[in-house]
Amino acid sequence: MTTPSNPLTLALWRRTVTQMYTVVRKEVTADPATAWRNFRATRDNLFRYHPQSPLDDEQKAAFTGLPFYSYDPVWRVTGRIDRDAPRETFQTDLGGDGGFAYTRIAYVYFAIDGEPAQLSLFWIEGYGGGLFLPFKDVTSGGRTYGGGRYLYDTIKGADLGAGAEEIVLDFNFAYNPSCAYNPRWVCPLAPEENKLPFAVTVGELAFV
């Protein structure tokens, strides 16, 4: 993996994202809709002004905010973590950033409006590591980005609240990987096993 062109601004980006999720975890229990609106406002500000924004200068000049579905509390659930899952490591070539490996460490079982579902939870290999939870759904490639969206990427600070046996799955906070905004980015995407059989009608929409 190569050293980023400006490590200090990248460190500031990650610190800001970590602080944003710290606030979300505090606010969401009392007023989840307000926590979601603050999350969106912080992300819009990062995308519009931060030097590490996934957007280029031309995109920033035309930027009016990241598109989202409306907030819906039905899509905030707690998943049960089952660590009795076969370990399998997935590899992605990130170009100049080198290889990216993530290993299935557990299954997460949950239900949306009574409909049971399952996702695989991954661990990012490499120094420090982190939880990684990407997913696709019926909207992927239509109203949402075809490569899927992320719920967790704790190596970069995205953490809605995971414990040893349970994990918060709030799909209202689902967000796009950087490659959804500009082809200069290469991202790890959800494997086929993490495609949900229904439409997730909350979270970030496709960027156009």
C-alpha cells in the first residue's frame, strides 16, 4: 500500500468521520431522525469542502448534497452475531493502494418488518484491522449504486455500534463507497453472499 499524497488531511478526514459516528451513537437512542440529519449534514460538508473528498473540483463546484431516501425507523434493527461461520478470505486489487483482504468472521441474523435476513460480517486483514459490512439489495444498480453500500468500515471510523453478540444495523445510515462518485477510486465491494433478496429503501441513493 502506498503512502497517501497528503497523510495529514487523510488523518483529519478519518478523525472527523470517527467523531461523526461517536455523535450518532450518542444521539440516535434519543432522537434517531435528528442523528440521521446531523450525519447527512456532516457528510455533505466533508464532500463539499474537505481536501480528501471523493469528489473532484468540478464535482465540488456543482455539489448540492448527497441524495438519500427518507428516514424510516423500520430499518433500524439489532442483528444477532453468529461466529460459527466458515472463515473465507476475499481479495480485492485496489490499484495504487495495493491489495485489500477481508475475511468472513460471522453471520449476522436479523429481520426487517418480520422478514428474516442474513449478512456476512467481515474483518479487514492487515495492521489494526477493522469490521467491514458491505451489502447489496434489489435496488443496487437502479436507485442505488450497483456495487452496493456500506454499513460498517471501522478502520475508517464508520461504526454504528457492534458488540460481541449483537450489532446495530441501521440501514438509514447506509452510504456509498468512494468509487460510486468518481472512477478514479477503486473500492472493495459486497460479495454475492451479501446481496439481500429485498429492496432496502433507505440510506444513500446513487450519485448522479
